[in-house]
Amino acid sequence: MVFLLRTPAQCRLFGEFSFLILCLALIFINCQSALFVFIIPCILVRFFMLAGNWGEHAFIDSHNVDNFYRNSVTNINCLHNRRCFNNGYHIGHHLRPGMHWTELPQDFLNNINCYIDEKPVIFEGLDSVLVWFHLMIKNYRYLASRFVDVGNRYLDQEEVIAFLKERTKKIVM
């Protein structure tokens, strides 16, 4: 069987089908346990991981889509960073994927001038799932209140809101 799995996509597909077969078998053995131990947690975890990933990449500069400073979000001073390996330092993670997670906050501070030059989206006290949630309900005012204006570019909250809306516009290629 292993010789048939030649690509990562084939391995993932095999894993998905194996998990589905396991869940189906467990439903026949004990439906309630299968639901609460395997199926519901899997659905919830996938949902929150997808929402978080979406929140990490929701603000894209349509003129420079390949620039990590302009297609990723950094979240600082949030509980999520303390619990999830500094995942909020997402720009730094993309710039140097091999960097150890404990080095991300200092790397952010060491390279703050690059962040100032690149006009990134940085939030304080928000994790990516909360960013996703506030985007879903179109609460740009709250996002703007948590926005970190590195470089002091914006005069007021209305300018920050306009910037955030500009970065969430549909990109047509």
C-alpha cells in the first residue's frame, strides 16, 4: 500500500479516507462516543483552523500580492501567542519559516523598520480567529481600534478603516 502513496496529496487523501472509515466503524460500535470524541472535535478544529488561516491572510495588497508584509497579518500581545507558539507573528513566520517560534517576537522588534516601510497589518490583543470574526460581521471600527500604526501613517481611525477596507477588497486577476 505504501508504494502507491507517492505524493503528499496522495498521503493526505489516504489519511482522510482512513479517518472517515474509522469514524464510520466507530459509529456502529458506539455512536455517541464516536461523535463526541472524533467527529465533532475534528469538525470544530478544522473550522477554527480555517477561520484562523483566513484571518491571517485576509488583508492583501492587490498591487503587491506576493509580499509577505502585505499578504499576512501580525498579531501582538495576545493570549493566542502565549498558548500557540507565537503563531500571531505570522509575517515573521512567512519571512523566515525555519525560525524557532521563541525567536519570533524579538525578530519582529529587530526588524520593526522593515515593518514600518512595508505598511503591514498589525493588530494588538487579537488572534486570527477574532480577526476573522470581526471581518465576518464587518466590524472594521473594532479592528481599527486594535490596529497598530507602525510609522504613524494614519491621522485617525477613519483612515485606518479605509486602509483595512482597501486591503479586503476583492482581487480580480
